Amino acid sequence: MSEVTEDRYADFYTRQLASPTLARIYREVYGDDHPEELRPFGFVTRTDLARFADLLSLRPGELLVDVGCGRGGPGVSLARDAGARLLGLDPVESAVRGARELSVTLGLPEARFEIGGFTATGLGDASCDAVLSVDALWMVWNKRAAFAEMARILRPGGRLVFSTWEPGYLDHAKMLVRAGFTVTAKEEAHRWLERQLEVYRLVLQEADTLREELGPGAPVLLAEAKDTPATLPDTPRYIIAATL
Ligand SMILES: C[S@@+](CC[C@H](N)C(=O)[O-])C[C@H]1O[C@@H](n2cnc3c(N)ncnc32)[C@H](O)[C@@H]1O
């Protein structure tokens, strides 16, 4: 399947932890709201994580699937705190390897991480209780197929909770309804715009140092920091929840 060959972040994940400058940028911009210990790659905050926890309402023993898990930290913290089981899926092998290591550090060594994605989960029908996805759905070309797969793997009553950006031509809520979901929340993430723009400004300001620290992982980040700000104000970052 084409999506499992999506690997633009492979070099980034290999070098992410070697960049004190990138870590400092996030610390400066988000302060205490940055969950640094989870090593996120994206814009998730502690405020977002608290909202995800509410919307997921995980019970002990339930299976949470984190799609586009990257290094896995956000899903690990939510599953660990709820006593739930966790499967993380990402098309990038260096991310999956990093997630296996980080889950041990974060105290959830039994978490599983596999290569996979939105339309390549490898899971059976109605096999999970909840799906989380943090800042990953925007990368998926065929969102209709992605939502159909989420509807297939979630059990009746299962919850889907995700954050993503919504350009004007796209209506995630409408697509979810078409896929059989009931949308239970759609809200802009707390103070997302000013802080995301500030991250990009500082990334461009520190471009030379980031090139040194991230090596082949730098170009994808620098390109995003250069190209995204122009359209960002018209592309809100939403937290969306739906149930079957
Ligand atoms: C911005 S990162 C977010 C990672 C992680 N959720 C976090 O918050 O730290 C987006 C992730 O989506 C993954 N991705 C790309 N295409 C995907 C797809 N079709 N299905 C699932 N994940 C995908 C990327 O490899 C990347 O790890």
C-alpha cells in the first residue's frame, strides 16, 4: 500500500534527539505546556493531552491504537495513565524503533509498535476500543479510506480522537458522518496558531545550527517552516472526536 512507503520523516526521527536547539525552541515557545518527556514531533501540548484523555475516556484493559504514532510518547502517556493497552502504528521504521525504546523509558514496556498507517492497520474488524491520532492525518491523501478503516477496526461504541489541520476545502466532520461516525467534538486547539508560527520563526532563525544538529533530518523541517506560515491562519488545528 502506498502509504507505508511514506518516509519523509525517516532521517528526522533518526536525528531528533540529537538536537538540543529544537528541544530549546519548543521549551521557549510552549513553556510548561510542552510535554518534553514524551518527545513529540508536532505541536501537541499538555492542554491537548488532557482533552484527548477526556474524549477517549479509556478504561483499564481497553486497547488504544495510536495511528501515526511517531516516537509514540503521546499515546504511551494516555494509555499508561488509564491502564489501557497500546498499539502504535507508523509507516516510518526509525519512528517505530524510537517508540519501542521510549515506551520503556516512560514505563509502558508492554506497548506494541508496528509499521502501519491509516489505511494499512493490519487489524481485524471491531478489534479496538479507541483510536488516537496526533497531528498525522493531514499527511494522508485518501482520508475517506482512512475513516473507513477506522470505522472498520473500532468496535461499536468505540472512540476516535485526533488532532489535525483543516484547510477550507476539507470538512472532516462531514467525512466522518459519511463513514458512519457521530461527531462528538470539534474544537480549535488551545492557542495553536501563535505558538506554531513562533516555532517556525525560531526554526528559520536557527537554521544553520539545526542543519548541523539534524543533518539529513533538517531539510524537511526547514521547508515546512518556510512554506507553512502563509496558509496556516486559514488552516485551523482542530481536535476532533467521533464515536461509532
Ligand atoms: C507530525 S508527526 C506526529 C507524530 C506523533 N503523533 C507525535 O505527535 O509525536 C506525523 C506522523 O504521521 C506519520 N504518517 C505519515 N503518513 C501516515 C499514514 N498514511 N498513516 C499513518 N501515519 C502516517 C509520519 O510518519 C509521522 O510520524
